[in-house]
Amino acid sequence: MEKHTLYKAYIKEKKQKEKNDKTIKKYNLSSDKNTIVINQNSNKIIKFLSLIIDVFVKILKLTIIVGIVGLVTIGATVVLNKELLNYILNFMGG
């Protein structure tokens, strides 16, 4: 059995680490054992679902922004128009 000097052990460990790093990089893996990596370019179903989710999120954001702008516009109109403000206050007051 061959004795490993400190230098030989260091070189062997370094080569093993480089090999592991190359494998992680080549296959797009994560170095953390609790992490799952999904490669979107290889699976067409995942690509399609990702596209649908992105479109849905953008439509939802647009709807929320349009709603906020509409409510702000109505609020500004009510505050600036005295007659409408009095009508709404009387309506809410009963």
C-alpha cells in the first residue's frame, strides 16, 4: 500500500474537486443536495407551462394596475367636484 504524502493527498483532493465542479457545470446541477434544478431548455412541457404562467402573471399585473388607475381617477374626480362629493357623502350617510 502506497503512502500518501501531504502533497499527493492535496493533489488528489484537488483533482476530485475539479472533476466534481466540471460535472456540476456540464449537467447544470446544484452543489446543494437539497436543491432540484429544472433545465427549461430540454423539456417542451415545462417551456409551455412557463410561457402560460408568464403570460398569466403579466395579464394579472396589467389588470391590477388598470384597476388602481381607475380607482385613483374616480377618487380625484370626487374630491375635485364639490357636488359629486356632497352627493356621495349624503348617499353614504343614509
